[in-house]
Amino acid sequence: MKVLTQLCRIFVGVLFIISGLIKLNDPVGFSFKLQEYFGAEVLNLEFLIPIALGLAVVIVIFEVLVGVMLLVGFKRNFTVWSLLLMIGFFTFLTFYSAYFNKVTDCGCFGDALHLTPWQSFTKDVVLLVLILVLFFSKQHIKPLFPKTVVNAIVGLSLVLCGFMAWYVLNHLPIIDFRAYKVGTNIKQGMQVPEGAPKTVTEMIFIYKVNGVDKEFTEKEVANVPADAVFVDRKDKIISQGYVPPIHDFTLEFNSNDETEGILNTPKIILVISYDLEKASDEGLAKIEAFNKKAQAQGYKVIGATASSQDIVEAKKKQFGLTLDYYFCDATTLKTIERANPSIVVLNKGTITQKAHWNDIDTVALP
């Protein structure tokens, strides 16, 4: 039992640290995932959405700390209870997501590793079993070092995690695991290899029968009662085919698709703000000077946002912006860059630089 406990201790501790650090590398991305869970169609906790980023930072820092505490043997009762409560909550969450197909990726490992809902649930069940072993044999969890050293390690871990959170929130993730990292060619990222498996779908028809919505497949639709009322039609995925890393990148201007032209331009800069109303005023105030500097170096500078034209015009007037804003899906823009606003430099579709608005003066314009 002592050996089993130590093996579980090492595995769980290391996994919590790795999982926490990956999310701490990109807490804004994890906050977007929390907002999905808090939405009306999932947990219906919309009052938590405004504080999702703060919660994300606290959760991931605590996840790292509890892994460290387990490994060094800090306050074993508190540590083991924390692990049990966290994994209990996460197991419920992943089961709920998987069973009701609400959130397609739990975000357990950020963008570094994508798991299906059922894979996430299975992972949490395995962790739950391992943590239960730790819970019932916690007497075998001994401190690795004297108390002062253990306390110092935990304290230092907290300070380092806090610094890391501050850094990535004021700059960019230290490691970019997303499909739009520097060096990526967007056009190539959207290509589907020849012979790649295609997605197989089935049409589902929804009819109201005796006041209740019922689903019918294409084969069953002939059996729909004569007095049934058609409600909706949806496509059910039978098997998922190949999905390219980049599959949702489009830029529209005046309702015209300008994607191809933008991705063929040699020197172009995207100023990304998925939501201009939520964009940093301090950041927007820096854009026009940067715009003029970039244009003087031969760059075309455009904005990319999902905000309405009224909001675009209001922000342009407020901050004296002369660049044109193109429309792009908000989820796509959140994936490309976390800062709002942020800078992405392209050369014929290849991302050569990315920068937080705090670092706008460091963008090289050769």
C-alpha cells in the first residue's frame, strides 16, 4: 500500500502541475472555456461570466499548487481533500458535457492537447480512483523535507505562478499551442489532404407530436403522424472526418469576402479586437500611431473584429483611427490572439509576428 500510494502521489502530482501550467500559460483561453460552461445552455451560471478570467487564474494557480503540495507533502489532509473536491467537481463537469454534448473540449490541457468529452470524463474517472487511493492511505504521505523547506517550496511556487499569470496577461502566452502560432501559413493550415476521411452526417427531423418534440431519422420520417407539426431539422454527426487545423478564417469588408486577397498580400498587419467594446482603451490609443508608422514602412494595416459597424465607427471616431475594420468571427479572433487589441503581422498568409498591445513598440517592421 505504501508503494501504491507513492506511485499515485507522483502521477497525480505531476499531472496536476502539468495541466495547471499549460492553462496558466494561457489563462485567457481557459477563461473562454469557463464562459462556455457558465452559458445558459450548459450550467446556466451567466452571473459568473464577468469574473471568468479571475476565476480562471485562481483555479489554474491552485491546480499547480495542489500538485506541488502533494509531491512535497504539505498539509496532507488539506491537500488530499482539495484534490478530492476538485476532481469530484471536474468529473461531474466532464460527464455533464459528454452526456449532454454541451462542450466539445473540456480545456483540461488548453490548446496543447484536445480531448473529446468522453476522453476527458475517462481521464477524470481514472484520476478520481487514484485520488481515492491517496485519500484512504494519506497516512503514507510524508513530507519530503523539513517543514520550513516544504513551506518555502510551496510559497515560492505561489510567487512564481503569480508572476507567470501577470506576465502572460500583460504580454502573450509563453508557448503558443494554437493553430495560429508564429510560422504558420494560414492558407496551408486550411487545406484538406487528398483522400482525407470526410464527415458522415445524418439528417434528423424534429416534429411536435402530441405537444412533445420528437426526433425522426430520414428512414423514420415516413412514420411521422399526419397531425404532427414540423419544428426543425438538424444534422447529426455519425463520424467526424478530417478537420484542418484552421477551418474558420474569413475576412469580410462591405459584405465581400476578402480572405484570398489578404492572404496573398506580402506585407500586411491585422489589428485584432474580437470585441471593440471590451478592447483596452489604452491599447486602442496606441493603434493610430502604429498604423502610420507601419504604413510608412510599406505595410497595409487593417482591423479585424466581430463588432457591429456602429461600434466600429464609434471607436474609430473616439480614438482617431483611420484603418478599415474587416469582419471576422469572434471565436476565430479569440483563437488567433488573446490580447484585445493585438497585432498579427502576415507575409503572404504566413504569420511572422504576434504582439500584445503592451508590446506594440517592439513589433519589427522591416
